[in-house]
Amino acid sequence: MTRLPVMGLALICLMVGSWGSDAQAADREKLLTEPGVYGTFAIFTLNEEWAKQDPATRIVRLTLLKGVVEQHREHVAIDLYLLRGLSDQGDLLFRIHAAELYQTQEFLLDLKSSQFGRHLKTVGIMHGFTKKPNYVPGFSDQMKADLNAVIEPGKKPYAIVIPIRKSAEWWGLDQEKRATMMQEHTAATLPYLKTVQRKLYHSSGLDDLDFITYFETSKLEDFHSLVLSLEKVQEFRYTRRFGHPIILGTMKSLDEVVELLAQ
């Protein structure tokens, strides 16, 4: 695969510079850390027509992708992931955080109606929202301290998304019994907290799921061991769906995605 000529990359940067550079970005840190925020995972493949486009046409259409992102960055936080080469589920994953779900909808509508978006085929869209931890308040002080382990510094290039659905029996258990099993679940994750970051989204009522679990890591072998550990705890017996699909990709900046897709 040949690299895009320098003039082509310069043209992308020049054209992108004219899109919404004065727009005020949403409070990304707040959207990524606070409860009550909607998270959407949108998976797309590029259609066959994209491969037929000449490089100049691709450049123009990719600048329109950047334009759509700039247009909406005042209200939503958008992360991109390259799935191609690691997953047969699609080529691109957008993870979008918003205070209101309609803001995500507006972004996706504009994305799909853009000249670039017309080359995107939707594979799947999953919605959830963040909540304060349900069970952590009842954990021991030692476990709470362990949960605050310092994450290892450095880039964590891999992202894994796993949708989960629990059985009706799980929801029928009393809160105390669920809390006991979640303490065992949490204990199984402690050896991996420094190398595998995790974020949980609640989906019941928003999707045909109960949870979406999102992970970032630089050590896939640790993630593998984490999953094996979780499959051994009692709580896992109440899981009806784990993955299907499991989505694996690499985190990319918008500029990196533009350069890669312009080839």
C-alpha cells in the first residue's frame, strides 16, 4: 500500500483548517468520566465504491468527514478506532459520548449524509449510559483502595468492546446476593487493573443488551487472562450473551484515520 504524496497530505491539512476551527469543544473529560452520559458505539464498513475512488476524490471526501466531526465537537466527544485487519465486524468504529442522545443522533445523521458517509454501511449501533457504581459502596475499604490502583503510564493502543446480556434469573436475585457475587467478580479483576482500563455502560431499555463493556490495553495477553478469570466466577453463570460480536480495534486519531483511508 503506497503512502499518500506529501502534497496530498498538505491539501488535507489545508482544507481541514477551514472547518470549524473556532468552535468550542465539548468538555471531553466531563463526558468521559461523569455518570449520566450516553455512550454510543457505531460500527461501519466502507462499501465497494470507496475502493474505486481515485486518491484526489478520497482526499476531498475525507475532509468532509473531518468537517462533520468539527461541526459537532461542541456537543459530543468522538473517538475513532480502526477495525480493519483485526475484526471482521467492520472497518471503523465511532465511540460517541453526549449529554443527550439526540446530539449523537444528529452527528450520525450528518455523518451518513456527507459525501464520505455515503460510502459507509452501518454494521451495528449500540447505546448505553454511565451510572455511579452500584456495588462498590458495599465493598471493603481494602477493595476500594485496590480499585484505585494507578494505571500504568503509556499509550494503550488496543480497544475491545464486549456487549453483555444477563439472564432473567440474575435480575431476580436479591441485591445482597448480587453484591456478594460482584465482589467476587471485582476481586478477579484486581490483578489486571494497572494494564487494562475498563468502562461500563448500562443498556437495558436502550438496546437489546444489559451492558456494554469497553476496555483499553497495551497488553492483550493480560486482557486474555482477565476474561479467563471472569469466566470462572459465579456471576458469569448468569450471562446469556458475552460478545457476539467481540469488537477489537486500534485507537486512532482523526488525522491518522484520514491518512490511512486516503491510500
